[in-house]
Amino acid sequence: MTSDSASAHNGGSPGPSAASGAAPSVLPTLGVIVSALLLGSAGLYVILAEASAPTAAFLRCWIAVIVLAPLAILELRRRGRLPPKALIVAGVSGAALGIDYVLWAQSVLDAGVGVSTVLISVQVIVFPALVWVLGGARPGWLFLCCIPIMIVGMLLTGGVFGADEGAANPARGAIFGVLSGILYGIYIFGIHHCRKAAPSFVVAPVAVGTIAAGLMTAIAGVALGGLDFDLGWDGWAWMVALAVFGQALSWVLLSISSPLVTVSRTAALMLLQPLSAVVLGALIAGERLQPAQWIGAVLVVVIVWVVGGGPEALRRRR
């Protein structure tokens, strides 16, 4: 991923680049690893809950709000009001994230956990592109050269040359996965500027963005025929797990840890997200990717690793 998009899917605030010159300590690095694994497991919760896409997205946000609200209130009491610019940016980017969640949840149901999580890596293209167009920071030649390969990898992963026979609707799932990645790139771009406007706040911007995302999921739920809360005890348990571990805890933990770890190492570690999703999908959800999809998934992960500074992290480690 890009240096600023290292706080990965399904969501997280990128850390300031000031920490990029310091050697990461064990605990912050462990925090990034745990965050990536939690985010990678999010799609599995959606499948196990057997909830519709709008319902899963809605509950993911609003249960997380219940968890985040007390922490955000304590933070606001200690640090004062959230700057207006950060408040607006967090709200707008959170709204994009809400739509992203609905599309991504449907992508998980259509194409599977592994495919949808790999495809959302398209944000690695969207975020730098937005920085280039709106911020004037032109990406390097390495990034530009990797874009065509990244697109080929996503097409292969999406099942252009064969998809998992057990997938409900692989073509639609692939399209929704890419669209959700675009929206997630918009979220990363917005939260990046939010952290610049309010660098001392960790939980409050996440809470504001989650509330905005929740409002969008409510609108989507009504537009798509309503929300179904008759999930049974097991379904509700998986939804609570998704909201707590795959949403609130992962975002806050990443916001705390990523500023203390070099951006290149954070980007490399966050690749555990799609990798863990593919493994969990195969082991627990019984997903069986075709050879072309495995090639595409590996290709996407390698390109994201290269663009995210993985080789540089290895050189520094030596």
C-alpha cells in the first residue's frame, strides 16, 4: 500500500510520517499485525452471521458506535473540541466508507471472503491518484508502472478466467469489490487530511466517521428493501464480533500503533489483511479459489507490497 494508506480495509487512520525515520519497537509493530489480522477476518464474520449486506454494514457501524462513543467523549473532555475541518472531513469520508461497507459486504456474499478482500486493494491506486490530482504530489514511476499489473491481478482474482464454483455471483462480487475499494481509497484520502487537521485525536475522528458511515448504511438499507434484524443469537454474536474486533478495536489500535512504526514496514505488515482473508476463507468458509484466482491474488499482494515500500523495509532490516 502507499505510505499513507497503510492503515488499511475496511478502515484506519494513517499515522504521521514523522515516525518514518524511527526504528519500530516491538509493541507498535505487534499492534499493526493484530490490526491487519482483525481486519482480514471481517468478511468471515459477515458470512457466518448470514446477514444481508445492508444489515451487516448497518450493524457493523452502529454497534461500533456504542463501543467508541464513551472513549471519544473521554478524549474530547481531555483535549477539547475536534477542529471543524477535521469534523467535516471525518464525516464526509465516513459517508463514503458507509457505502463502501454495503458494497463490500455484498461482494463477500457474492464472491467470497478472500476475493473481496483482495479486490478492495484497488484503494492502493485510488488514494495516490487523489493525492496527485488534489494535492499535486505526483507518484513515482514505480507506482505508475505497477498500475497495469495491479489491474491484471484484480481481473484474475475476480474470476475473469474462472471463479470459485461455490461463489454465488462472482462477476457482481468482483465489480462491487472494486467499487468498494474506490470508495475506501476516498476514505483513506479524507482520513489522511483529518489526521493532519487534528493530530492529537485518535478515537473521536474514528467515532465521527463511523456515525456518518452508519447513517449511509441506514439510507442504503431503506433503499434496498429494509434491514433484517432477525439473525438469531448466533448471527447477533457474529455481528457484535465484527463491530468490536473488525471495526472499533482494529481502527483504534491501528491509529495508535501506525505513527510509531515506519510507513514502509506498516505497509508491508498490512498485507496480512488480504492474506489472512484468503486463508480464513479457505479453512473456515470452505472457499476454493481457481488457479487463476490464486495467481491474481498473489500478483495483487506482491504489487501492493512493492508499491507500499516492502523492498525498502527489507533493505533497512538488513
